[in-house]
Amino acid sequence: MQRGEIYWLPFGEPIPVVDEETGEAVVEDGKHVLETKKRPVIVVSRDNLNNGNYVVVVPCYSQQVEKRKQFPQNVHFHAGQFGLQKECIACTDQITYIDKKLIDWKNDKIGRVDVRAMQQIVKAIRWAVRDDDLPQ
């Protein structure tokens, strides 16, 4: 796993799968079929730190793009850019670390941001954590 790579990451509690034609919950063997919503995350931790069990990631959101792209802690991506399916925002103020076991490295890889995009993400992270508002 390397800096700049984008993966699908499961978020939230599993929810019932709904059949698009009938609107009914899908049931197999007497049990509801569940799925977990997935969200793109961008690996931002340094490559030499990515050899352990955890990586630092920034999540991407496709809701409220117009509003979110105005804020300096966010980085805007167009649909199709770096393998992303939808227009979305990388929200650096929601930076977190995750256990690498949560990601299927082979099947959940979306793509990889280029150097310029990674620089924009790091700049946005710096803005989100800068200390110019601390008391002197």
C-alpha cells in the first residue's frame, strides 16, 4: 500500500440490500442480505510508515460537493479523475488511521492520485492543522 493510492473502505453499519425492481429487501436462506456502504479513501501516510498494520487516510464524499469544495481543508476531484466514479471531495479535516485488514488490497483499489493532487491534499492537511489560531 502506497501514498496516494485510493481504495474503497467500508463505512457504517451493514444495511439490508433492496431489490431495485420490487423495492423489497433481498432475502437468502431466510436471512436478509446485508451490505456495507463503501467510500473512497486516499492513503496519505508516508510510504515508510505504510509497512505496518495501519495507514493514515483521508475520506472522500460525493454529497454536498459544491458547498464542500469552497473550503480550504477540502480537495475537489472530478468524476473519472484517478479512477473515481463520481465527483467528490477529499475532506482532510476527517483524516484518520485505519487497520489495513479492512481493505481488500487487490479488489478494492480504485486508482492513485498524481503528485500534484497529493501536494494539494498535503497543503489542505497543513491548513486543517495549522496553529495560527493558538494563543501566543
